[in-house]
Amino acid sequence: MILKVVNTSAKAMKSQIDLKDAKAFAGKGKAIVLTSVSPLDENTFENPKKVYPKTEDLN
């Protein structure tokens, strides 16, 4: 399963995703979060990792 969530707000939002009825899933997953300090940030040749994906393991 691929689940994409986008926060279009300028501030952080708390959310919860309930997959308790998805019985076909077992094991671990991975979250890839595109992150930066500001929503207006852009990568440049001088700073190519200003906006970058952060990977987290999920249970």
C-alpha cells in the first residue's frame, strides 16, 4: 500500500491514520517524509539538500 499525505498549511498539523481493519498487512513499513525548515524552501546548487526526504521505519 502506498499512502500519500500532504499538508498544505503553513504550520504543522497533527493527524492519525487508522489501518486497524486492514488485516492483509503484516510486518513493518517505511515512512518517507519530505521535509525542510520553511514551506518556501527550495534546493539550489549551493544547498542541494535544503529540502530532502527523511526515512523512518514504522511498525
